[in-house]
Amino acid sequence: MNLIFYNPQKEQYLTFENAAERSAKEVHLQMDKNFAGDTVHGWMHFVNKTGSQVSTTVYLGE
């Protein structure tokens, strides 16, 4: 699972590649302290082990 977060106030992205396997029921991430208190948007997608297939990106919300 790859996760992408965007902070519009700071115009910065934060990415987590291979954050979890598709079968994982949860994932724990350390967000940038610089993002604290700001609105952050999140997206996720999956990539197979060889990198030859990528899922549709899903918007996770704010």
C-alpha cells in the first residue's frame, strides 16, 4: 500500500511507499510534525510486488 498526503496550507506532499501489505487490517504512520493542526488530504493505492500492476487511487478524505 502506498499513501500520499497533501497539506494545501503548506503546499507540501508526504508519501509512504510500501506502508503495508494489501491484507493488513491497519497501518500506523508517523506524520510530519509540520502538518499538525493543518487540513491534510489523503490518497492510497496498491502496487503488486513486481510493479507491473497498479490499482486505482482512492481518496481517503481530510
